[in-house]
Amino acid sequence: MTPESSTEPRRPSLRRARLHDLRHLLLFALGRLVALLATVLVGVYLTIVVANMGGQVDELRLVQIRSEVVETVRADPAFFDMPGEERNALVARQVALEVERLRLDQPFVVRSLDYLKRAMSLDLGRAEQMHSDRGSREVRDIITERLPATLLLFGTANLLVFFTAVFAALSLSRRYGSALDRTVIALAPSSAAPGWFYGIFLILLLAFLFPLLPAGGMVTAPPPEGRLAYAASLARHMLLPVAAMFLSSIFVSIYSWRTFFLIHSSEDYVEMARAKGLSSRRIERRYILRPALSPIITSFMLMLIGLWSGAIILEQVFNWPGLGSLLFQAIGHRDTPVIIGGVVIFAYLLAATVFLLDILYALLDPRVRVKGGRR
């Protein structure tokens, strides 16, 4: 039998095995997606109920509608020439039209389910008090205007933390017990403080005591006209919030990921690779870094979820015009549509983070998509 003929039967079996793995991965991804969507559904509905206080906000809204209608009809001089009964009837008709338009005449349960349906499809309607910088009252426009700022800030900070921590942890695993290693271990508890905590001290130090960087905002006012000038201003304003998030996450990430590298570097197959004479770089890349990626990515995604939840306070500290500050302002204005819209977007971001974690974990470790230990 020739070598060519001996490899022929193996190709179809290899192809079938790959298709089998792909089918299991797709089923695993579909199951996780359905579970995450159900979680988001429950969370958004609870937010709708809480934001409306079970319908009590509607009673306050009725009082507000009546006062606005009275102010509107009083602006017409002919209103004061009407008899008292006609005035009251006019106000009642205008209030009834506004109540019907806002569907406040329906039970709260019916309206909450309808609002849940529209919220999940991002059909968020119009804001009650707030508007975008361009003057739009559509909640979708308001959120779309703020979303890129949040993604830019948090994406930059987290990518910086991830790559810095991976390379630093890998380097420390080669210098176990050194002075630098002990220093990182000693600084690891400092990551218990959130990013906004470090942000306050960075603002006091580098924006007021030593005025080197701007204390807040996204760009200078008025914004620079040229692209390069705008990018330079944006980079200067990003330095402090990115540094705050970096300080709140970097030391514990280096410490925990260094531990993963040390565990895998002591495995028998690593010692066997060293005995075979493989280079240190190749051993680190193939036998230490690759097996440790699964727990590292899990740790990183959990840290990212924690940073999403702290976006409101961090963006308020730095006056960063993102989703967090938008949600804080909406709560202050009691603008229910914007509150629901912000929560929906954050819920989708968290669900997307968890879903990406599951997919990456399934790709790195196929055992997580094996049901009951069988394929």
C-alpha cells in the first residue's frame, strides 16, 4: 500500500470530525445565546417595573400632564374669555388626548409588557425630559450619540490592561521570587479599589495640584476643527480615566495570571519539552501560554463585566459623555424611557461580553461544549 492510498481513508474521517465539532459548537452557542437573552429579558422587565415604581410614576405623570396642559391653554388669550365650565372642559379634553397618546389609560401590566417588547427591539420611543446634542428627543438617537464614547474609553483601557498584564505576568513567571515579583504581590490588594476611586486622586494630583492634564470632558471646548488636533485633544482627555481603570485592574491581573503561568510551567509535559531541547520561547508559547489562555480570558471577561457596572460613577467623576453619565442624568431627571434605554444597552453589552467569553472558552477548551462528557 502506497503512502498516498493509506492517507485517503483518513481525510473523510477528519472532515467528519471537524463537521461534528462545528455542529457541537453551534449548538453550544445557540443554547448560551437563548439563556442570555432570557436573562436580559428578565432584567429589563424588572428595570421597567422599578423605574415606574409599579405604576406610581404614572400618577405623577398625570399631575405633570395636567399642569402642562393648563400652561398651554393659558397662553391663548381666548381662554380667559370662556366661561368656567368651558375652560374646565377644554382642559379635560386636552388631558384626555395626552393620556390616550401616552397610553396611560391602559393597565400598567399591559403597558409594561408592550414597553418590554419595544425595549428589547431598541424601539425606545421619545425621551420625556432629555434630548441629544443635536436636539433630538428620540431615545435611540440620544443613546447612539453617547455609546461610541463609552466603547472607546473602556475598550482602550481594557485592551491596554489585557496585553500589559499578559506580557508582564509571563515575564514574572520567569523571575519567580524576585524583588519585582514580590512588589507585584504586595500591590495586588490595591486593585480592590474601583477605578473612580483612583480617578479622584489622579484628578487632584495631575489636574489641580500639577495642572498637566484636563480634569474631565472628552475634548476641549470648543472642539478642535482639524482631525489631528481633535485626536490629540481626545487622547489628552482619555489619559486620566484610562490610567484610573488601568491602576484598578493591572496588579491583580498580573498576580493572578502569573499564577496560571507558574502552574502550567511546572507540568510534566513542560519538563519533557525542556528535556528535548526546545527553546524557552517555543515552550512558553506552545506549552504554557496556550493552556493558560482559558482561565486568563475568563478572568479578563469577569473583570470587564465589573468595569461595565462601574461605568456610571467613573464617567461622572471624569465628566465623560458616555452611557454611564447619560444614565445618571436620566435618573436625576426621572426620564423613564432614557433609563430603560440605558439599562437595555448595558444589558446587551454585558450579555455580549458573557457570550463572547463562552465562545472563546469553547474554542480554547472543547470540553466545555461536550455534554455529559460525550460528543
